[in-house]
Amino acid sequence: MIRNSGSALERRECVRDPGPKEEAGVINRREVLVGGAAAGAALISGCFGRNAQWDCLTEHEARTLAAICDQIVPQDDFPSASQAGAVIFIDLQLARAYRRHRKAYRQGLAAASQLSQSRFGVELAAATPRQQLAIASALQKQQPAFFELVRSHTLQSYYGSPRHGGNRDAVSWRMLGLDEPPLRGRAQYDLTREPHA
């Protein structure tokens, strides 16, 4: 059985050495307020195990997701989905606009990890590309709603605006031979051209 990078309960607990004030049973008001604010922020966000790199995903979940995304958009002459920022995009959206999909991602990524471990004895990110494809295909059959969610978000990331965390360096637009689309609200005409007489 694969052990995830930590259950929600494990991720909420921190073990540290008590300071001199705590040993004496004295904790000042500031320590209580700071601790309460941090716990409240973690509960409100619903994303435990946060680190400097990810807003919502754990490191293990991010690696698993990257392996799945790269089977949806693999690397060829252009970067793969994860190389173009798909995991960053999905993580940012799970912390914001896609909050309602957090549970589906947690469960789906755990299922993908467990499937890889039971079939190949390795974590999905460490599996060979052929093994990763087999797991992605199995997920598509066994967990079609989750797979479709990841597929949709991966494609949104790959072909969407880089300002949302995906399509790093406008890679998909370059691949398609497109100029960078204008931002909404920006005038879509060339001010350097002479007006028609």
C-alpha cells in the first residue's frame, strides 16, 4: 500500500521542541494569535501540507499529476503539459476557481498512485512512460469523471493564457503559429499605421 505524503490529520500536526516559555507552561498572547491565525488559514483554504512551491497540492500529488498530464500532452518537438506549466495552473486553480474539485483531485490522484503501486510497484512519477500510459488508460476507464476533469484542465492550461500559470512562454501558440492574442480590453488595431484617407 502506497503511503501518501500525509493524511490531512498528519499534515495539520507539527512536532517541534517546546521553547523555554512553553516548558514553564507560559505562552504569550501573540503566540496564541499567530497559531490561531495559521490554523484558521489552513482550514479556510482546505489545502494542507502547503509548501513554498504549491498552493494546494502536496509534492507527491504534484508529481503524480505531472505524470498524468504528460500522458495527455506528451513531449515531442514542443514541451509536455507539465513542462508548459499544467501542474502549476491546476494547483493555482484548485486554490481559487476550482476549489470545488479539490476532493476529486485528492481521491483521483490517490487512486492513480495506488494503481501504479499495485501494478508496477513504483510511484507513478517513477514509472516508465509506457507504464504511465497504462495507468492513464486504466484511469480513463475506471475513473472517467476524474480523468476527464484532468484532461480538460490540462488542455485549458496548455492552450490558455500564460497569465494563469500554464502555457509557459506561449508554447502552444508558437506551436500553432499564432501571434499572442491581445488582452481583453486592449485595442485590437495598430496605432502606428496611417489612417485611411
